[in-house]
Amino acid sequence: MIELSSQDKQQTARRLGIDLLGAGILCVGLGWNWFFPTQVTIGSLLQALGAFLVAGNTILLGLRSLIKPQATNYSDQLVAIAVVAAFSIGDFVTATLVPLALDLGRLFEERTAFGIQRTIENIRSLQADTATKLVAGKESEVSISSLQKCDVVLIRAGEKIPTDGIIILGRSQVD
């Protein structure tokens, strides 16, 4: 089963923590402008700091992808351009929310991908590795890869069914 390494988990947690911190500082800046309209400069500086915390990584990724272009990094380039444009006109809310939405989308994408991988591994664990083959009335344990068409397989109550087939003798219930 593929698991996130502790380094990947720490990096994701750090990125999410920085995003939340930046969004919080942005909110403080917006609140500052609301409660202290005569001190707009302080509120704007707080908003710019929050936006830079959230958008800094996205801008770096966009610049790196310009230097070493890859087909998977075009979204980083576009978001970096949008963030720089938002910074240039002083729209710190957009400069924060666009990369924040991108980071949250990536987080959900990673969690979904790893959940799917875990589910596939769980389904694979349901498959039997061996089968009890009957040859001339004698039982022998064989790997399922060695089974041939027309082999007779014995399946006892509670065992995993190792292969498709036709019931030739007996009755049972299967989950």
C-alpha cells in the first residue's frame, strides 16, 4: 500500500498551516480597515503580508515552471500570473484566495488519490492466494495462478473463493 511519508505529511501540514496563518492575517487586515478607517495603511500592510504568506509558494512554483516547463505545471504559471496581477493592483483578497483555493484543491486531490489507493489495496487483500485442488480424490494446496480450466477446487465454509467456476457438488451461501 502506498502511504504518505512523514516528510510529505509534514510538508502538507506546514503548507496548510502557512495558508491558514496568511488567511487569518488577511482577515485581521480587513478587520483593521473596518474598525480603524483612518489607519488604512496598517490594514493594507497586514493584508499584503497575509497574501504574501499564502501566495509566496505559488509564485515560486510558477517561476520554477517557467524555467523548467512541464505540461503538469501550467496551472502554477497561470495562478502565479493572476496573483502577481492582483498584487500589482493592490487586490490582496484575490491574491490570497486564488492560491488558497488551489492549495486546498490539491490537498483534497491528494487525500482522494490516497483513499482510492487504500481502497484498491483492501479489495486486493480479499483475493485468495491459494486454492485446495482435488485430483483423484486427494486434496493439494496450490497457488491460484497454477489453476487450469476444468480443475476441481474444494471450498470450505468461511474460505475465500479463489476463482470463478461452476458448483458441481454441495450447497452454501456466499457473501
